[in-house]
Amino acid sequence: MKKLLYILPILFMFLVSCSESPVPQSQETQVESPTETPVESPLDVPVETTVETPQEFIPKNYKLVDVFPKLQFNEPLYLTSAHDKSGLLYVVERTGRIMMFKNSPETERAELFLDLSGKIFSNGQEQGLLGLVFDPEFKSNGYFYVNYTTAENTVIARYSITSNNPRIGNADSEKILLTFKQPYANHNGGQIEFGSDGYLYIGIGDGGSGGDPMGNAQNLKSYLGKILRIDVHTEENGKPFGIPKDNPFKDNANGFIPEIYAYGLRNPWRFSFDNKRDLLIVADVGQNKLEEIDLVVNGGNYGWNVYEGTSLYKANPNVDADTLIMPIHEYPRNEGKSITGGYVYYGTKNKSLIGTYVYGDFVSGKIWTLWFENSMEVTNYKLISSGLNISSFGLDEDGEIYIVDFNGKIYSLSETN
């Protein structure tokens, strides 16, 4: 029997028109009845018992709020902060710019932090500047990291701020950490994030086309279809980074890539950490049947392209089905066609959402929250039908969650009762 996780935890469907108008600020949607994800889990993943979360989730009604009404972005894919107490937010635009602005509804304009538009290749709708993360020691070292595509490759690179102006990134400071070929234009992943262990995690899609024709996701000699993990604060064996000592294939004798942390993913479009519970939650875009959420652990195999979610996709005699880890939640294509991963909420403005994983779908615009009871049984609730093309979610320094609309606006959720 395949291992089933029961604990808390894109193809980017840009072929679908991005011309829909954003939902007006006043639109509200009733919360629907929950649907439960079944099953038991023989796999015991430790969860901190000191996390203070409500004993039950009581759904509210929610509306969208245009948080920065005077700002408009060009194909935004991500929002984040530097966690440096500056009160600044950063938005990644697919076409190569990182824009910076004060986290205030009164903000009238965003400033250019870094422009990589002359370096990246963004002809394909899933190509471009895809990810950004600031070093945990950004206040002292000024480092930040990006994930972008060229015409043929994925590039993970480190940049630094301009020495005489900390509000501007230095475009000439690039240090390429890792690069590898992409056989097709789609399924590039894009998320990069630091874990509480201080290591950099990198989400990479299976290389594209459809159905993973090259078998990359199950190939341990390929970077594709993986979550990678590297130590950017050291250098090792001639590489500009180190391999964490507990990476599953470090120092292996089979030629497996030592940067691999987990594998068997199709296109992990946004992942995040619940650091209060020490969990890594990955949203993996489906092929033609199921969108899934995975709780990713060190060395885990998440099944693609043998399984799409819990559904058999393509039998492979070389893969032991009993070793595969199934999603903690999935939904069919009539609910949405391109999952967008989010965050477990620990902010203060929407107290009813505390401890729940908020996520959405790029195509349908629906936003849900996944509630995890103390027994770690999961229940999924629909919060709102936004009408947006949700390319990402983001957090500010206070843990408040934002919704990034590919059409150019940034929204938040607000309780209406």
C-alpha cells in the first residue's frame, strides 16, 4: 500500500486568457461546505505540540481588498519582504523587474529595485524571472537570490545591494550558483526559499512538454521534477555552495545529484514552510486530472509521472509504488486547473484563518484554506471565488498574506463577519 500522509502540511495555465477583470472590492462569497481528504497514515512526521492554534476552524465570509490601489504591476509572479524591519515589500515581475515599495495603502509608486529584463528569457509564458528570496542575514550581508530562465537554462544566482545605496540591487553583482538545461519552455517551477535550517530550497518542474516524456521527475541524475536543497553560506568541492550533510544523496556512488532533497514532482508552483510546525508544503500542478498539495520530507518520492495525485498515470516497473508518498489533499479539474501554493496563516488581521493553509488556483481564481485538526485530519474549505488569475501568494513581515493577481494587482482577504 502506498504511504499516505495525513498531516498539515504550474503548468502555469497562462494559455487561459488573463483578460478577466479583477473582482470588485465589495464582492463577497459564502463559505461552502467542507470536503474531507480521506485516509490514514503509517508515516509519523513529528509536529511541534507548542503551536497555539484554535481547537476548531470556524469559517467566515471574506471579501477581497485592493491593498495598494495606486499601484499596478506588469505580470507579477511573487511578493515578499526582506524581513529586515524596513516595512518594504518587493514584487517580482515575470518580464524581469523587481519592484520595491512601502507597505502602506497610501503608497503612490513602486521603485525599481533590480532590472534583469536584459538577462532573462521570457518568451514562453512560464519563463522569465520566477523567484526571489532574501538571505536570512540580509541586513548584514546584503545578499538576495533569484531564480530565472535563459533561452535554454534555469539559473539560480546571488545578487547584492548597491554599496552606496541599500535600496537598489546591484545588477553587476551576479554570482551564479547553479544552472542546468530546460528541454522545453514550460514547467520551470520557480520558488526559492530558506528553511529554518538556513539552507536554500529550490522548486524545479519536470522540464515541460506534457506527461514528463523524458522521465525526469523519477530520474535521480536529473535536476528536473525536484525540490533541491543547498547551503549557500559555504563552498564545497569546487562548487559555490555546499551540500547539507543530511541530503539523501550526498556522497552517493551512483551519480545521483546530491542537491536533491525530494523528487517525483511535476511542476511545484510555490511552496512554503510552516516553521511553527517544521513543515514544507508544496503545491504541485496536475497534468489533466488532479491538482495536489504535498507535505514534503527529506528523500520523499511524490510519484510523478507514475501517479498524478492519487491516480495512476503511467505504470513504471522500475518504481516501487509502496515507497511513494501521496498528497495530503487534491482537487479535480472541475474545481481548478493550475494550483497556486500559499502559506499557513499566522497573522493578526484574519484571526479565523490562524493555523490554516491558504492557497488558490490560477485558472479558476478560487481560494481555499486547508484546516488541520489536532489529530492532523485535514478539511478543505472554499473561502472565495476571486475571479483573479492567482499567480502567487506572499507574506509581509507581520505574517499577513497577500494575493498576487497576474493582471497586475495585489489583494488581501478581509473577514466580513
